[in-house]
Amino acid sequence: MIHGNLVTLRAVQPEDLLNWVKWFNDRAVTEYLARVYPYSQADAEKYWQKTQQNPQEILYSIVNSSNGEHIGSINLRNIDWRSRNSELGVLLGAKECWGKGYGRDAVRTMCQFAFKELGLVRVYLYVRADHPSGIRSYSKVGFKQEGIARKQLYRNGVYHDMVLMGLLADELD
């Protein structure tokens, strides 16, 4: 387990998959994600199995440290062990935890792990350009805008620009 201030990152448990199915089928939760509906229990199980066998991906569940509730998931994917960088993905599915610092603490905790334990030098992510609270949250951890991928994501009949943000080990706030 990896402990942050508000959250603990722990191995995914089989019962966590039920939350994935609930969250990935909730349009409010997935509004800014590339995930496509519907998402089934079989999809969750397949993804979980795939990540356990992939040396370029590390997946954890986000747990509220105060009550032990599973509130989201976070991963490092596309890990490039030679260049020492990885893409970060995060889902804070428990809506009652939104805007309270849980997501930011999970991101900071995962990035500390990536830099200190895995020896990575850069973590990057993509966030929709029209998601200012997400951009602001990542910026508070230390992520810097590195570029714009124009019309990269097509959702609900609209193309969206994606902001590429990166964090170097010595920039972590």
C-alpha cells in the first residue's frame, strides 16, 4: 500500500470491479474521459487481467484513508522503462469526494511513487481543454502544460482538444 495524506493506493480487489462498472456507466463520472459506454463486468475483468500481465502498466485502487471506501482508480500506463516516463490515468468515481482534494492527493501520491520507487523522471497526462478544474488540479501538483492535441477526442458528436501536461521529478509540489 502507498499512503498519501487523504488516500491510500492499494492493489485492486475483485470487489472493486463492481464500482468500475457503476462508474464507467455514469455519464457524469466519465464526462471528461475517453471511455465509451456501455461497460460491463466482463470488460472490467478483462482489463484487470490484462493490466496484471503488462509490465508497462501499474494499476491501483484509490481508497479514502479515513473510512476505507474505494473511491477511484489510478494507473501508470505506457511505461517507457528506457526513457523513464509514463502516462498517468486517474478516475475519481465517488462523486461525493469530488472537489475535496482526494484526486489531487492520489495524483501526488502516485507521482511520488513513480519518481522515488520506480525511478521515473517524467509523468505525463492528457486532459480535455474544456475541463478547467482538472487542469487546475493537475497544475497544483506541479504539472505543466506542454502542448495541445487539437481535436484529439471525439465524444457525443463533438471533437475536443486535449491538453498534454507533464511533470518532472524535481517539479512535484
